[in-house]
Amino acid sequence: MLNRSWGTELWDQFDNVAKYAEKSLQFCEKYESFLKDRCTVEDEYAKALKKLTKTYTPKLKEQEEFYNKYTYTIAFCSTLKELQDLASQHELIAENIRERSIKQIQITVKECREQRKKYLDEYAKIKRQLDKQHELMIKSLRKYEECHESARRAKESYEKAHEDLDLSRAQLEKARDTMTSKSKICDDAHTNYSSHVSLFNDTQRLFYERQLPSILTDLQQLDGKRSDELKDVYIKFIQSHAEVIPRIQRCLDEMTKQTEQLNANIDAQVVIEEYKSGYTIPDDEKEIDLNAGDLPSMLLNGSNNGQDQQIYNITLLNHHHTPGELARSNTLRSSGSDHSSQNGVATIYAVGNASGHVNGTQTLMTTPAMGSRKTGANKSSGTASTIRKIFGSSSHRKPSNNGNTSLTTVNTPYGTLPPAQRLKKFQEQIMNCKSELEKKQKAKEGLTKMKIVFQGNPKFGDEQDVTQQIISIDEHIEKLIAEIKRFESYITEIERTLAPTQSEYDSTSHLRTNYGSDQSISNNNNNNNSQPSTPSQNRSPPDIPEHLTSSHDYHRLPSITSMTLNQNDTTNISTHTLNNDEHNGSFEDEDIDDEQLHSVDHPDSQYQQQLNGGTIIKAYALYDFNGHGLNGCQYVNAASIFVGEYVDILEDDQGDGWTRIQKQDGSSGFVPSSYLRIESQQHTTASHQIDSGRF
């Protein structure tokens, strides 16, 4: 299409051109309003989208407990996160439209209006000039017409007077003078009119040939500028959307990526890891025969739910214990009458099911009618009889379930959780400690370099301050290492509980197979002819510091867990004794000497003899131990070991966190149990057989 000019094509349509220019600017203002509303829509959508994501975004606790564990919840959280980014992209669209399009179109409209006003003012000016010349021309024309009419009448009057013979010469001369003056005036008016016509024509020619086309051309250029600016605004409007499309696509791709990672099998495994207790299926419930002297069910308070399984522990309530009242293996002592409550309440926390046996939570309450009626030494007899009544004379006692035997008390960190969950928590704690340890070690390296610099040039800083900081970090590092070792010891014990080593399994099997028949046990108990158990060597080392061991919070209690039999070997034990006790209505008739009481207090002593006499258990050291604590104190009867050193186990951990070992050079002593790992066991030829009974 040929480029045609408004100046030539629209010379007579200036008013319409001016109206068009006004409408085009009004359209720009309307488009500006559209952009503002578009930004409002984007802002409101982004706000609503953010509100939506905030509403459905889980709390931090919910994320830790549920949403961060499963693939479908992780995908949902990822979707919420990407929607948050999408909302930000819509906010960016609105911001770009404001910064680019709206501002530009506002500037364009303002400039175009100013230019249009200028051009219209110029047109009005030249138009006024043309109109003025036209008015002057019209006035001169009218003057000329009047003069011409007056001259014509004067001429007619003169002609009539010249033909009229009655008029005098004077009247004829007067008429001729009048005609002459009128003709001259008419000629002057005609001359004036001619000059105004010429001037008007010049002005009009200038107006239509130069001034008006120039103004129309300027208006055309202004409209072109407005159109170009509007086109640029359109492009920027589109770009404001197009620029965020790659980001939106990345958000959608991330949603797709997380969605594709949904895996039901992984979620199923996470559920297992989350809720696995580590316990085994409870054994079958044994029928209770009250006529046979079984323990009445009213004394059993247990739960068949694996989540309610607790730890074996024996405590005496309603009185205060001295350090000598309870053995270091956490078993019940029978050393005096003053150590037993008048109520005689003994609570046994066991691992297992609702049967109330070894695998159940048992609570035995010795009421005044059932409890000891005597004081002094008879209280010891009553206590021992009570314990034997619980452990030694019931035919319905169920076998110990190694898979259910947790060796950690409820005072251990996370002690209320099942073994598998505690293991998971301990591993998390170890990872946190190692991360913190790495940070402290890096900080120590930096301080060490600073110390070297300060030593070379003291003006840079005080060496003593850096030294104190290094000492503080060293103490923190020692605490972190101790914490790691402590949690590793917990993990070791839990793993030993959940998956017993071959040596433990063989020792337990060997011990169980060498128990005598229930009848022989009953006879030995009645005749008091069994060999008294030899107490373990005095375990005199002081407790290891709390951050290095679990002696205060962690007890293995082998004295209780070892008092179980396989279900196939379980028969009525000491039924006669139990019946006699129930017939007499009390435990005061039991006659037990101190050695037998000690055997009751330490039922694991013969188990320990079997362990030490029948096998040689090898272990190797996981850490160095020099027999000293962090504060420099020397542990009594402690031995020193080095990493990788192989030793023989002389006496297993009795729940106090210490194990007695013998080194290759023949020296022996106690070391922390968590510093050792069982390597192997060897059966000796002089295998000792235990035939004296369960205790």
C-alpha cells in the first residue's frame, strides 16, 4: 500500500482527523485501565494461590512426623512449594506489566495529548488568520458594493438632469460633480477590495498549501508514534507472560518429577521402619490351673500388645534403699528385715505379652493377709519365698523370648520406645553428634592457626584467649565423642538384644539343656542340698562417668532374663512348695539360709559360672581405655585396653556397664562394656554342667 499523506488526502477533513486523534488517545487510556485490571487479577490470583498453599502446607511438627516420610506426601509438599513459586510468577507478571506496559502507555498518552494540543493550537492560529483576511475581504467588498451603487445612482441623476431642459446650468454642474465624486469613491473602494482579495488569496494559499498540510502531517506522525508505542506495549505485555513460562514449566516439571517418584513399595518400607517395634510375636497363652497351684490370674497385670512391652526390672516401693540394698545387677537383695516394706509391694516390669509371665508386665502386691507376718529375719524368708513363688514354682511360666527381651530400662533415652525405634533414634543422635563434632574440629583448626599467628606476633591478638577457646572446644569435643560412644553402646546392646550373637545363643542353649528336671529342682529346693552359688567377683570399679556409659540408665539384668526356660522344658516347678505356702496362708514357714537367699538375689551367678566355665568368649576392644576417667581419676580394679586388642571375657556385664576381662599377659580387670565387641567363643573340654536348679 502506497504511503499517502493526511496533508494532501485529508486537507478538508481536519476536524475528523482531530476527532480520530482524540479517540485513539482515549483508547490508549482505556487499554491502560485494562492493564491495571489485569494486574489486579494477577495479584488476587497470586494472593489466593499463596493463601491456598499456606492453608494446606503442614506444620513443622506434621512435616517431621508424617509429610517428610512418604513419597506421596513428599510429592504433595513439592506441589505446594511449586504452587508457591507459581504464585510468585503471577506476581512477577503483574509487576512487569506495571513497570513496563502501564508506565509506557501512560507516558505515551501524556506526550500524544501534549503534541495534539500543540498542533490544534497551531491550526487554530492559522485558521484565525485566514478567517480574518476573509472578513476584511468581505468588508471591502461590501464597501465597494455600496460605493458602486452610490456612483451608479449619481450617474443616473446626472443623465436625467442633462436631458431635462428645465434645469439650470448650475443644477446640471452640481449633478455632474456629484457623479464624479461618487465614481471616484467607488474606484477607491474597488481598489481596496482588490487588495483585500489579493491578501486573502495569499493567506488562503499559504494555509492550504503549507500550513494545514504540515499540521495534518504532524498529526499523522503523532498517530504513528502512538501506534508504535502501543505496539511496543502489546509486545511487552505478551513478554511479561512469556518470560515466566519457562519458570512455570520448571515448576510443572518439578511437580511431574516428584509425582513420578511415587512408589508404594518405598512407602510400605517407610511404614515398616516407622512402626516396627523389634519385638517378636508373643507365645501362646498357657492355661492356668488353680488346682495345680498356678499363680492366680488376679496377680497378673499385663498386656498382649507389643507396644506395651516393657523392660524387666524389680523395684521395692514405699521405702528408701541404701546403696547396699540392691545389687549392682539390679536384682532384689535379701540382706535384712529393714529393707522390706510392710506392704511388700514388688513390681516386675517385663517384656512380652499379657500372660503376666516373663513376657508380661507383672505386679505382685503382698497385702498384710498374704505378706510376711514376722519381722527381722523372717522378712528375708518372706521376700525370698515371694520371689521364688514368682519365678521358681509356677508351672505356667512361659519361656523367655529373646526377641522380646529388651535390656534397656525406661530411664534410658527414648526408653519408652520399642527397640527398633530406639535404635533409629540413637542413630540419628550419632549423626547429629558427628556433624557437630566436625564443626568443632574445623573451629579448632582455625583457632590453632590463629594461635600460631598470635605466638609469632602478639600484637595481632592475645594467645591466652585463643588457648582458652581451644580448651573449651576440646572439652566440647570430648563430650561429643563420649556421647557418640554412649549412643553406640546403646545401639550395641539393642542389636545384641534383637539379634543375639552365636556365643550368647550357644551359652544360653547349653545352659538350658543342662538344667535338671523339674522334679530334681523341686527336691533340691526342699532338701536344701543344692550347692550355693558362688558370688561374682566384687565389682568394685566406680561407675563410669554418665556421659561415657549407661550405668545409671541402662541395665541388662541378666539375673532376670536368664531365669527362663524353653517352653518344651517347662513343667511344674516347686509345686509342692507353692501348695504348702498357699495352704499355710503365708510365706513365713519357709526356712532359707543366707546362701540360698544370695542365690535368689543373684540367680545369674550360676549362669555366669556356666558362661565362664563352659566357654571362652573372645572380644576385641573398640576404643582405647587406660583405666582413668576424664577428670583423671583412677578406676579401682580397672584394666587398660587398646583398640583392636583381643581379650577373654571372665565375667559378663551385670547391668552396671562393666565387664571383667583377662588380657593375653594374664592380667585382669574391669573395662566398660560398651568398649568391647564379642568376637567368638570356644567350648572348653572341662565344660561345667549346672544341675543344681534354675537359680
